[in-house]
Amino acid sequence: MSDGGSDTARAADPPAASARKFDRSIVEGPIGPAVWKLAWPTMLQNIIAGLQGIIDHAMVGHFVGYTGNAAIGVSWQIILVVIVFLSSMFTGMAVLVARFAGANEPDKVNRVVYQAFVTAITLAIVLAMVGYLAAPALLNLVNAAPEVRAEALPFLRTMFVGVFGMMMFFMLSGAFRAAGDPHTPLKLGLMMTGLTIAFNVILIPLFGTVGAAYGTIASSSIVAVYGLWRMARPESVVHFARGMDRTLDFTIIRSLFRFGLPTGVQGIAMNIGGVFLLRFIGSLEHSAAAQAAYAVGYTELFSLITWTSVGLMGASATIAGQNLGAGNPERAVEGVRVASLIGLGVAACVGAMFLLIPGPLLSIFGMTDPFARSIGRELLAYLSVSGLFITVALSYTGGLQGTGDTRSPLYISIVSQIILPLGICGILQAMGALTPAAIWIAILVGHITRCSLSVGRFRQQKWRSIQVDIDASHA
């Protein structure tokens, strides 16, 4: 279990105590309960986070109008492109943490997370400066309508300046979850959602659209500080001990980016696909109404499926990574399959709501414009089918990433999120036949393709031979 640490370090953290830190039911015993134990806190956390976004959009829709909804949707599309790339090292961190937790090596877990923490601080500072200056050009890129741009610019700049709290939240959640503790991320997520809603109830009526950014920044910063304090506690599954080595370890940092960068590029591929999709939407005759329908239907309501599926992706990554680290590859395969079945059940329930009560769902956001409501109903019908494919795709993506195969999801995303949907839209636009329905069909085709390729790649099981270690850093 030891990786070459000193006798003093081992005395401070005896093997028996270390062994009790990690939940061994992840790598031993019945697989179904193990997956569910990891999945439900993350699913609940992400559902609540999605509901927070819905509440924010609903308030902005009532106090500002659908241009405010479009501004938030456009801004988040841009923010996610940048943050997903820079926080890709958290995927690399999760790969290493899951392997070392599965192998029951707590010292390596703690070293990896600390190096990710230091790197995240540096990236947050750089992102705040660059994002503030680049915000106008980024809004031009997505072809935002003038009235949408006026609302989006202050929101986008504010979010970039306050990005530290969000990056810390993602880092802390990923570290605890990969180590087999999904309950601490749930507590952090509940705290951040509650604070964000409380802040926004006050700030959105006072400041309009940008008030939602103020609330998100305040809540995420508070939660980040609390999460770091929790990590300093001795009973934490990931622990920053007072006497631990705090020097930069470039071998670990390189490993973070080795496994994480493909995920970052993958995130950019998916979100750039979304940005250019917004450009196609912005080229339609009633662009503001279509962008509002997209922001409400895809960004918010569809998040009830996607954020749940992202939770399952995290569970799949942990169950696959820890079991591969423990020498149980067949258990990793079964765990990912169980996670995808859970996702299908959730997607079917939410999709039924999209088909049966689309009007009331859109009304939550103050979407009263008849044309915008018509487009929104049409989009939700397509998304009710699309959700079944994306939830399976994300479960198997988690299995690939958790075992260290982070490149395959990158290639799959390029094909399914850029080449196919944007190609379809580009061809139809050149033919003069681009309509909202055509764009929604392109989204569905991309999700079907991503599902098929992700499942097929995981079943090849080439991830069995991927090696993970950081011993060279302390050689």
C-alpha cells in the first residue's frame, strides 16, 4: 500500500486507518448497490443544480423578458467552452484518484489532489483576465442579436471575473467523488444551490440579468472556501495534512494534463458545436425567439436529463477506474452497464414530461411569445427522444474516461457533435432549407451517433492495458 513515503508519514497515517478511508464496496460485493451508492448523490446534486438554473431563467424571464433568457443561454454556452477546457485536468485528477483509491493508496490520492488544487488557482486567475477582455468578441462569434448582446455582455464578464469559485467547486466535487465519497459533493452542491437561489431572489429584481451572475459567484465562492476547509479535516477521504509536501510536482501535473487534455478538447468540441449551432439559430428569421427556445428547452429543461446523465458519467468513471485499479475489469464493465440502465429510466420519465406537458414547462420561464412557444414545443418533442441516447452515451463515456481512455471520447465528440450536426445545418442553409426543426433533427442525429460510437468503443475493452502511476515524481 505504501508508495515510498517516510516512516514518520506512515506512523501518522497507519495502514489500518488508511484502509478504512476508502469505501471498499465499490470494488467488492454486489455491483448494483455499489453503482447506485455512487450515482444517486451525484444525480440528485445535478438535478438540483439544473433546477437552480431553471429558477434563474424563470426569474430572469419574468423580470427581464425572453431576451434575458437568451442572454444567459448564449453566455453559458461560451463560458462552458472555456471552463470545460481549463478544468479538463480535473478529469485527469479523477483518473489518477480513482486508480489509487481502488488500489488503496491514500498518500498518492492526496498528492494528486493538492497538485490539481494549485494548478486550478493559476488557471482561474488567467481565465478571469482573458475572459473579461475577450467577452465582446466571443458574443460576436455566436451572432447574438443586439438586444441579447446588451444583456449578455455584463453577465459574461462578471462570470469570468468570478470563475474561481466554480473551478474550485468542480475540483472538490471531482476529487471526493473519484475517491468514493459522493456525499460530500452532494452537500457542497446543495449548499451552493440554496445560496444561489437566495442571492438571486434578491439580486435579479435589483440588477436584472447580471444579478444572476452575482448570485452564482457569491454562492460558489462561499462553497469553495467551505469545501477546502472540509478537505483539511483529518477524517476527510481526501486530506490536505498540515505537514504534507506543498512543492510543485511537475510529474503529477503532467499526468493531470496527459489524461485531462483530451477531455478538455472534447469539451471544446461539444461546446464549440453548440456555439456554431447558435450561429445557425441566429441566422433564422426570428432569431431571438429561436435562441430563447433553445436556451429554455435545451440549456435548461434538457438539463434534467443531461445533468442527471453527467452524474451517472461520474459514477461510471469512479466504478470503472477503481475496479481497474483493484484488478477487477469485468466488474468495471458491469458497473457501466448498470449506470446506463439507470440513465435510461430517468430519461424516459423526463422525456414523457416533454411530450405531455410542454406548454406548462415553457410557461415556467415566462415564455409567452406565441412564436417562441411554438418553437419550444417542437424542440422538446425532439429532445424527448434525444435524451435516451445521450444518457447511454454519457454513461459509457464515463467508463472510458475513468479507465484512462480519454482520447476515444474526444474523437467520438468531434464526429458526433461537430461534423454531423453542423454539416447537416450547413448543407441545409446553403440550400435555403434551414428551419428550427432541421436544427433539432441535427442535434438528435449527433446524439444517436455519439451513443453508438461510445458503447462500441467501450466494449472493445482496450482500456484494460492503460497504465497509471506517479512514482517517478518521488523517485
